[in-house]
Amino acid sequence: MKNNRKASLAIIGGGPAGLMAAEVARATGVEVDVYERMGSVGRKFLIAGKGGLNLTNSDPFDAFAERYGERATEVARWLRAFDSHALREWARGLGVETFVGSSGRVFPQDLKAAPLLRGWVRRLRSSGVRFHVNHDWQGWDDAGDLRFVVGGIERTVSHGAVVLACGGGSWPVLGSDGAWVPCLQQVGIDVAPLDPSNCGFDVDWSAHFSTRHAGQPVKPVVIAWDGNDGPVRRQGEFVVTASGVEGSLIYAFSAQWRNAIARRGPVVIRLDLAPGRDRPRLEADLAKARGGRTFSEHLRRQAGIDGVKAGLIHEVATKAEQQDLARLASLIKALPLTLQRPRPLAEAISSAGGVRFGALDDHLMTTARPGVFCAGEMIDWEAPTGGYLLTACFASGVLAGESAARYIRATI
């Protein structure tokens, strides 16, 4: 079955990047069709908001852009057209007020993603955007038409341009499984391998430690390691898992650790389990008479170390090191932990890799295939959690949608 929509725009992927591309393109008068492989749009968006939708961040612009690391320059260009302030105003236009949390993160007042998504889809439909769910994109046919499988039957459609917003590879259950990679490579679009980002790491715990402490948070704690630009320290918290570690403080470094492990093998980080005390104070506190108390009780009373923190010391330190008070104080301030490998891509919050910037022009159009634009996480950039991922997805959708609409108007 074929259609003839050469003057219309196809959006492949119904996540934030794709929906934003649809919105801005439709606002120019272009006909827009959104194709989604799942049964409804915005599924990852809804899951991301399950514990409270972190929509964006209140960082000043320059600090915000720095969060994109090696791609800060490229992503900053997107953000200049649609930054965190613009995103909050956009949400307000849908009747959703936002607030800034104590960490600088920005949330909807009700913390929920569903009302925002429902209002957005309703507005898109009323503007004339057409939605096609359960459409599994398979690339292009020999005539250059888009191929879909719908209910086991192949369908081809023609459009004047296409915005690919297929997501990364970190949420296969929600449709982001990276299946688009070979489709792009087959037509000469350069794609960097997809890797886990904002991910956990394996630590090879003993069975005793894993069974006893999996699921427990470690807080407050400072992580220190020798980064690319010198020693780095950051305070926060993380969670012990059955296989290793995960959580916000781990995710903050995940890109650097992943790359370091790929280059030279396991990475050693150091944990300051008592960030509120310096080593001389710890030595003095630990040297106080124990009386009839057990070692664990003494450690709890004099150093504030118990539970999973005490477990970490027992896991890493020898009995001799634990009995040497000076050495024990040093370990509490800098306990070595070896990260063996990142957890699999399917478990990660987001992914790195994707369509290389060298394969795109300044308007996010692929140079190998004119009229094909890319947006969102399928482009080769990454960012920590905290609202930065979502903001860049929205911003890239704005640029891709506007650029694709311009392309259609110039070619029809």
C-alpha cells in the first residue's frame, strides 16, 4: 500500500524529540505524520517521570552547556534556540507550571509526566498532526520510500522529508533498542557504536556482601578518582546492587569511567565514607578506649560508620588493616573500589554513540541522504541526569523540525 505525501513531513519516533519536531514543523503549515513502533507515544517519557518528572535544570546557560562534555559546543547551539527557560514556558503553555527543587532541578508542580503528555498529544492532534502507532520502521526501499511493518504486513509511504527520532538503545522494552542502526549504515550514514550512559558498574562483590547489602544506599559519601584533567571529588550518594553500584553519584562519572575501562581496563575509585571528618580527627576518635564494646559498635559510635559503610570496609580491608587504627582511618577516608565493567546497555538510563555529528550538517540533516534529519538521543551526544538529557532532546527536535519544514517548502 502506498501513499503520496511528497509535501508532508514524516516523524519516526514518538518521544520528546519527535513530538517537538512535529509541533514546530506543523506550526509552519507543513503536513506532519508521526510514526511510532509502540502502541502509544511518549512511553519512555512517562517512565522517566514515574518518580517525579525532572523536566530541565536551572543552571545558568554556560554551566548548563558544559554538562554535555565533548559535545558542549554542538549542543549549546541547539539550546540557544530552545533552552531551559523556553522549555518551562512551553510547559506553561500546556497549563503545567514548574518549580525549581533544592538541587536546581526543575519539575512540574504535580511532579507527573502523564498530564503534560496528554495535553501535548491533544494539542498536536488538534493542530492536524496525524499519528500512526504500531508502525515498525524498516528503512527505505529502492525508490526511497519509507518501509514499515504494520501488523505483519509491509507498508511503504512517501514524504518530502523525514525526521528520525528513534531514541538510543537503552530502553528496548519501550522501543529504544537501536534497531535503526543498520538501516542508517546501509545508506551510508555514519553511526558510532551505541554504549551505556548513566549506567551502573560491576564490582565483583563477595556473595556475603552482595546478599547482605544489595539495595542499600551509601550516603553521604565522596567519590574521588584521577580524571582526565586531574583529581576529581564529588559528594552525593549511590546504591549498592547485587552486581556492583549505581545511582546519581555513579551516573555523574559514568561516561568517563566507561571510556577509561574501554581504554585500559578496570578503574579504581576511592570512597570517603566520612566526608564530615578529617583523618586526624578520625584517628583520635578511633583511638578512644573501646571498653567492652565490639569493634563494629566502636566503629559506629566513634566514626559514624555502620550498616553498608561498615560492610564496605569489611569487604575491602583485611583484618590486619582494620586493627591498625591509622590505616583504618585512611581507608575510611579513601576506600578503594574497583569498577570492572559498565552494566549492559539495556539496563542504562541513556546511551552514548549514534549518528556522528560529522554525518550531519548544521541543520541536523544527514549529508549522505538529503531530506533526512535526526533528533534526540540517536545523535552521538550524552549528558548526566538532572534534566539535561530531556532538554537537549527537546531542543534538537526544535531544530530538526524547523529545518525539515524549511527543506520541504524549498523543494516542493
